[in-house]
Amino acid sequence: MSYCLNPACPHPENLTHTELCQACGSKLLLRDRYRVVQSLGQGGFGATFLANDESLPGNPYCVIKQLRPVASSPHVLQMARELFRREAKTLGKIGNHPQVPRLLDYFEANQEFYLVQEFISGSTLQQEVKQCGPFSEAGVKQFLSEVLPMMQYVHAQQVIHRDIKPANLIRRSQDKKLVLIDFGAVKDQVSPIRAGATEQTALTAYAIGTPGYAPPEQMAMRPVYASDIYALGVTCVYLLTGKSPKDLDYDSTTGEVLWREQVHVSDHFATVLKKMLEVSVRHRYQTAGEVLRALDLEPYLDSLAQNMSKPVRASRADGLTNGTPSDDLSGSLFPSSPSARMAAAIRARQSKSGMDSSGLPLSGGNRRVATQKPVSMTSIENSKGGGASTGGTPSGTPKLSVDELLSAYAKGKRDFTSRDLSSLSLAKVTLAGANFHQSKLHKVNLQGANLFNSDFGRASLSQALLKNANLARAYLSHADLQGADLRGADLSYAYLSNANLRGANLCGADLTGAKLADDQLAMAKTNWAIVHPSGKRGFW
């Protein structure tokens, strides 16, 4: 099909290879090279189209953004021209990043402005959630681990995106990586101009962002880098709940989004999200790097608690006296480091309630008495997966029975971090969305189990029976799957980066969209029935 770009054309659709529009007579080959084949979105201010570049071999697809000022006065045209040039300059500045569309061309014709960009084939995160349902906590953390470095790059180029939202993040079909789109004033879909709006209001309104995702300072036309962090936080809430901002309540006093009761996440991750969503810029994370650093500690809280150093008297303001802790004026006892203080708080909370962080009884039904051990560099490295054993778990891991596990899950518990589930028979059970981070699952029987969206990061699953299990969207980063039976398992869109797959049986497994390297897969057993991350079936 050839699509006419004349905004006034009554019937823009034409037969393929037609030179002139049959309805209005406009030339259909834009700049003698771009043939528009489909409208992607339009409104009162602009439109976006899918086109073929007929000047290149194979006529590859590209995206054309057409800026259509609603008024023809010189003032409005000049403002439109400036907005157009700003987006072109921005795309040219950051388009070298592999997760940002490249700017291919830009030009002005008949008082209309055109940007030509690389076409990204894939589904938006908004489409993913509508088709597959909300993400788990592990899934959102993986999303952040991919998007935050991208945001760091964009901000380093002194660019504020201003419209981060699920509809502007596309998972590219060819490699399943997220691509951030729409960096300027021309939006894929815009609302019609309000009646009575001034020319300047009509033009500048589109640079504000999307209500609900944009924070107050951005709606007041004063965006800062932290504005993108707020929008990213709202995006996380959408991924966790499937609800857009307009479907969530707000605190009428503070303006804060009331999201906490809508999601099931760990306390630490909730704290990170809360700071991302601070209405006040002053109290919000200022950089993407700060969010990444806040997230880095989360997987190791339990091991920090187990490796807490002995309490010592808090030091005076000058810290150490001759290398030894000095007495605090109050004489009270505190751990000796920030990590230990955090661990102490965790331990105090757990021992007070007689429960662990997942709400399960402490080992043996009694309150666990901690064995105080000094924190060493070795123990810290091992807690971060730096030891010799990939996916290892701390010693003294509490053992759970089948009944205890299933009973806790039925009551709504999802956090089974650092638990010992080795050799349990859990065939065909449903444990979707559960957190087994750093847990021991050696020789566990999970054949045919529903483990959709579950977190097995750094877990030991060696020789586990996972035949025909549903592990779609599961988080298996740094997991030890050596010798595991994964025949026929659904691993679509699973995150297997750095997982040990040596000797794992992946015959007939579905790895569509899964995140793993070729050398990992080369260590596993495969056959003609396996579906590779690219979607192709069979041997390489």
C-alpha cells in the first residue's frame, strides 16, 4: 500500500507503487525515496508512519515522524521548527547507543517537518503486560538493570527524555533488548488541541510528557534528570500491577501515588521504589547510578545478617581512637559498620517476631540464636557470588518441608530466600512468582511445576528435575543448573545470564526470547526440538 501524507486527503490509502494519490493528487514518494505504507498514530499536532526506503537494497523499513503545526502563523511555524530541530539534534547526539533508534534523515517540505528514524520491530512493554500479565519483582529488577544504564548514557549526553513510560519501551524482536523511543516534541499519539487554547499553548503542551508519568516539576515545564527517574518508578508500578497511573489513587494532601498496597514486593525494593516516586525532587534519587547502587545491596541482605560482626560500643564523632572503637557518651551498643547496622536491624526485627523475612518460623520452630562472626572480605565476596561455587547458599540454611512450603505459599507468602529445599518432591505444584534467591534446590523434583515469574537468582538447582516445568520469565541469573533436567521446559523470556548450564538437558525446551550467551548454551545438551532465543527450532 502507498499512504498519502497530505493531512487534508479524504482517502489516503492507495495501491502499491502508485505515483500520485488517487484522491488528492499528492506525490506519494516522499523526497523521491520514502514510500509510506502504514499510519502508526496521529493527532492534532503530528503523525507517525511506517515507510520503505526505496533508495536502499531490500527497501528496508523506517519510521517517519511528520510534525504538523495546527496554525500557519510565522510565530507558530518558527516554534515548530525549533522543536523539530531540537529532536533531530537530540537523536543525532544519542543515536549511537544500541538501545536508542538511529536518526537516518530529517528535512522540511511544504511547511511540514519530517524525521526519519530506524524502525524497531517488537512489542512495547505496555503490550507485553496486556498480553502476558504483570511482572514479578525479579522481572522488574531485571528491567531496571537494563534500563538504568541506558538512562545513565542519555543523561550523560545532557538529555532528559521527558516521556519514559511502558509504551515508549520496545523489546526488540531480534535480540530481545529494550529500546527507548520518542525523544522529542513529536509524539506517536497526541491528543487533539483543546478548544480555546492559544497558539503557544497548543504547541508547547506536547513537550510536557504524559500525565501520571511526569512528576510535578516537569508538568510545570521545569524538568530535571530526576524527572526521568520518577517516570521510571511509575513505569515499575505499572509493570508490577498492570494498572496505569490514572487507575491508581493519590494522596490528596501530598500528591503521592498510593501504590504500596497494590504490589507484592520485598520491603527493601519497596523502599527503593518509594524514593524513585518522591514528589519532592529534593528527596528523590538524583541519578540513575544512585538507583543502581541502592538495588545492588538487596540480594545480599540475608547474608549480611548471617555474617554480622559482633556489636561494639559506638565510636565518638572522631571514629576510632588508636585503631580501637571508643565508648559512646551514652554507653549504648551498636554494630561497627553501616552493613552491620543494617544486618542488626534485620536480625532484631526477625528475632522479635520469631519469624524470618518471609514470615516463616525460624529454624526448628524456635527463635534462631545468631552465631556472631566477624565480617571478612572472603565472606562478603562469597555472599556476592564471588566464591568458587556459583549459586551457592550460606551455611546453616533453614530446611523446609513440602507441607511448610506449600502452606506458606497458600497463605500468600512468596519470599523463600536462602531456604533449603533440596530433594523435596514438588512435582506439578504452583509456585508462580515465588522468590527462591540463593536457595538450595539440589535434586529437587519440580517436574511440571508452574514457576512462572519466579526468582531463582544465585540458587543451587544442580541435578534438579524441571522437566516440562513452566519457567517463563523466571529469573535465573547466576543460578547453578549443572546437570538439571529441563527437557520440554518453558524458558521463554527467562533471564539466564551467567547461569551454569554445564550438562543441563535442554532437549525440547522453549528458550524463545531468553537471555543467555551462546557459550552457556554450548555447555548444555540440546536436540532438534529445542527452540532457541531467536525463535528458531533445532541445532545451531
